[in-house]
Amino acid sequence: MSFLTVKLSWRWSAAVVLFLCAFFALMMGVSLSERPNVQTADMLTKAYYSLGLFVMGGLDLGTPIDGPLGARLLLWLSYFGSPILAASTIIEAVIKTISPYKWHFRRISNHIVVSGSNELTITYLKQLRLVQPKIPILIICDEISAIREEELKRRYHAIVITGDITHSYFLSKLFLHKAKKVLLLGRDNFQNYEAAHKILQIQPSLQGKIIIHCNSIRFMRSMADSSVAKQCINFNAYQLAASALVQQHLISHFVQTVPKDVVVIAGFGLFGQTILEELQHYTQKEIDTIAIIGIDAKRRIQVVDEQRQLTDFCKREIFEGNISHPEVWQQLRSKVDLANTQPIIILCTDSVEDNFRTSLWLKNKYPDSMIIARSYLPSKFAENVSEQYNILNVSINQLVKDNLPTEWMTP
């Protein structure tokens, strides 16, 4: 529960207590100098007079007279407390309108600042709240839909602020000197690094506590030797997911199969490229052949080879085309034996529909193969289909969530 929610609960509690003080005082026989007939009035009238004490300017009720001393003291307490409470509410509303940032942050400390409101942010917050249910969170974004803002506030108890994370004056208002971590998860890679640079200038003590997500692996590697990157933690969600896939699902298959394996990567985007790198890193002695299928696959493999200096740890076959086209699979079968082996076929294009449709066709054709179909978000439907046809569905989102480093969750 956020401190704003706690404060709101306290205010309502105070209002109820003050109302009950006035109501019970009138019920106990206290009379009012300007309303002498209140002693004989019904309960609704006394409740109305009690609520009237919260109105700025008040009702002309007069002062408490007659009745038990304790009851009169209760009424005097409500006389002073009710208008003070009402006035403080109005003053707070004015201050929030004039200076919303200062008002939001005036008590915040030991908080986590998160830039971005996309699915990666939601994935991180889900895991964070399992470990740190009460740590204050500031979400900064350029723009946000009303439903996403409501989700962040209600489900994750976050304070959501619209602003430019690269603006120095805006950053100075985020109490960075009291922050525990900063996560830059926005979609604009350059903006994330720009924000990291300015945050380090404002608060050098956050060195090593700023986590930058970069959608482009090429850009992330290009920036690897920059001073900003060296002072921050840099990661790519696809790379994190690919590493988890290889270590949690593929290595055990390689160990169980006696001959060296055949691996088919169908779809050579970011996820497919990072899978190839992870295979070289962890399992190069277990693989005989890697076949790659993808549109513009030859150019992309050249880029990966140049950047990562991949070794020829196994035979490599490259086929250009769409995984939905039967011709590309005919070309693959002419060079790679899928029928007499237990191949791993990973369908990892950006089209979930193509991945699942092709995976079902391949499982029917090669029942001994290990088929992996990639989606982005978790899907109960995909899980059901996968279980029915004995294929493995992997969600990028779920792989990232389950493998976020624990130190990113702790102060």
C-alpha cells in the first residue's frame, strides 16, 4: 500500500471519528445555543447537524450548552477538528494543483524509479511486488493510456508521472538521492542511454544501480565500451529469454540424445539470433548441424558473425524464405536429415499464428522431434494446444519474468 493510500485512509478515519463525536454528543442531550430544540430532534436531524460541521463556513448552530460535561467536550472537539480537517483537504488539493511533483514526492525515499509503461515494465513490476510488496515505485512515461495508468496505480501501487526522463530539471524533482534503483525500460534506446547519462551526472552514487534495457542488440553492443554503459547494467529482453530457453529446456535434451543434435532456428530475428549465440556459448559440443530459416537470413547471419565473432562450431545451413512456405522446408530436407534424428525445431518468428500453425504441421511430420513455438505474452490457449499436440510453447514475457536477476528486486 502506498503512502498516499495510507494518508487517504487516515483522513477518512479522522472524519468518521469527528462525526461520531458530534453525533453522540447530541444524542447524549447536549443543547445548542442557536438550536435549542435539537435535544428533541430525531436522529437524522442530529446527523445532519453533525455533518454540517465539516462545511467551510459551517452552520449557525451556536455553542454547546447543557448536557453532560463529557458530551460537551466531545462536541467542542468536533467543532474545532471538523473545519480544520476540511480546510486541510482543500489546501492539499491546491498544493497538488500548483506543484504536483513536490506534493507526490515530499515523503518518498528508498524508492525505485522506472521509466516506461510497456509490457516489460509490467513484467518487472509483477516480479518486484512478489519480493518487495511495499517499496515505493515511481513510473515515468512520456504518454500513457488511462487504463494502463489505472493498472499501475491500483495493481502495483505505483505513482505515475508523465514527463521527459531526459529533462534535467524533471530529473532533479525525482528525489534521486533517495532512490535505490533506476530502471530505464522505455522503447527509445537512445533516450534510455541519454537519461542514464544525465542521472549519473545528477546523482553519481547511482553508479551500478541503473539498469538500461536496449531493444536493439546491435546498438547495445555498439555502446558497450561507452562510459555510461560501463557504469550501468545493460540488458536485452530477447537475450535474457534466449539464455533461459537454452539453459532450462535445450541442454537437458542435448544430454539425453546420444548422437550430436540437429537444431533448426525458423525465424532469425532478435530472438533467433540470440538463441544461436547462446547455443555456441553453452552447447557447441553437442550440436552437429544448425539450420537457419528466415527472410534476409544471410545478411543477418553476417551481421551476427561480425559482431559476436561466432566460430564454426558445427555445420551451418542457411535458407532464405518464409517459414509458412513449403518450398523452404523442401530445401531444408534436401540438406538436413530430419526424419532419422530427433531434431530440435524452434519456431521463433514474430507471427504467433505462423509459429503455431507450422509447429503442428511439423510435429505431425516428425513426431520424434522437439518442437518449440514462440509467443510473446503468456497464453492459456497456446498452453492448451501445446499440451494437446506435445509441443513446447515458450513465452518471451514469461521467460524474462522468471529469469530477472534477484538483485534487481532488492534495495
